[in-house]
Amino acid sequence: MADHLTEEEQLETLKRWWKENGKSTIAGVVLAVAGYFGWEAWQTQQRDQAESSAALYEQLVEVLAVEPGQSLSEEQRANATHFVQQLQDGDPGSLYAKNAALMVAKLSAENDDLEQAAIHLRWILDNRPSDGISLVARVRLSRVLLAQAQLDEALALVEGETDPSFTAVYAEARGDVLVAMERVADARAAYQLALDRLLPGQSNRRPILQMKLDDLQLAAPAVASAEEAP
């Protein structure tokens, strides 16, 4: 009888617990299941987006793959622009979209379309501007702006600290802008820093930097004479 009463007590306890907690338990289970399927759906969407972006990027690379010395046709340019736009609209934070923008910006600059090159480079900087591709975009945009004689903005893009692997690249770009500003002493310091901070893989820039420094040495007496003239 005692055992029977104990079972009844246990049953009553279970009923009371279910009355107090049953709804929240069901809700928790429902949320857990919904969360699981939501996570699965999100993962599927991300996978599909990555596959779509990879396919678009591959098509872009194929369009831009021309023989050395050959130019893109108007149709190829239109297709390239279309693929880049799709990547930028559909997957703006991806490396595919940023790499695509870099490629088309380079193509635009090579064809003297500096305005279009600047648009693509600015787009990169506006979308997650702290990664390695953005460091490349900053220095390339600085060079585009230098060619457009927008010197203050060109200089601002390559001033300050940067990743050590980009120190020499940024210093050289800074020196180029400073030369255009006729700030010879500052340009010399920038070129010297670039020489001092070249990495082993950047050694091909050494003779070019040395030439730029030598040119400034030749220009220095003329600048000094001009400053001393009444």
C-alpha cells in the first residue's frame, strides 16, 4: 500500500510539475527545433551564396583572360562589369567581390578610365575596410588620385601606420605624392623609409627607389637656389 501511495504521490508531483512547467518546456523544445532548422537553412543559404559567387568570379576571370598585348572587346567589358556588379550586389562582404573590384579597377586604370577605377577602389574601402585586400585598394586609390592631381586625399590614404608587409609600398606611394607637392625633404625621407623597410619579396623595387632618391638629390640644389632667390 505504501508503495502504491508513493507511486500516486510521484504521479501527483509529475502532474503539478507539468502544469507549472509543461508549456515552457514545449516552447523550449519548439524553439530548439526551430533554431536547429533555422541554422540549417542559414548554412544552406551561405553555401549556395558561396557557390554562386565562386561561379561568377570564375566567369569574370575567364572574360578577363586575354593574351598579352590584346585588349578586351566591348562585349567582354560589358560582361566583366555585369559579373562584378552581381558580386557586389549579392555578396558584398566576400573576397570574391573585393577581388573582382580590384581586377576591374586595374583594368579601368590601364585604359585611362581613372574615374571608374576610383569608384571600384572606393567600393572596396566602404565594405569591411580592414582586411588585406583593402590595404591594396588604399594604395592603388592613392595612385589613382595622384594621377588626378587630388594630392591631399592621395596623401591621406597612405599616411600613418600600416601592416609591416605594406610599409615600404605605402612609403613609396607617399613619397610620390610628396614629390608632386614639391615637399622634397619629406619625399626623400619617405623613399628612404621604403628602401629600409623592403621585404625580401620586394627587392625588385630597390633600384627604382634608389633612382627616385637620386633624382631628388639632383633636384635639391635647384630647389634650394629657387628658395634663396630674392
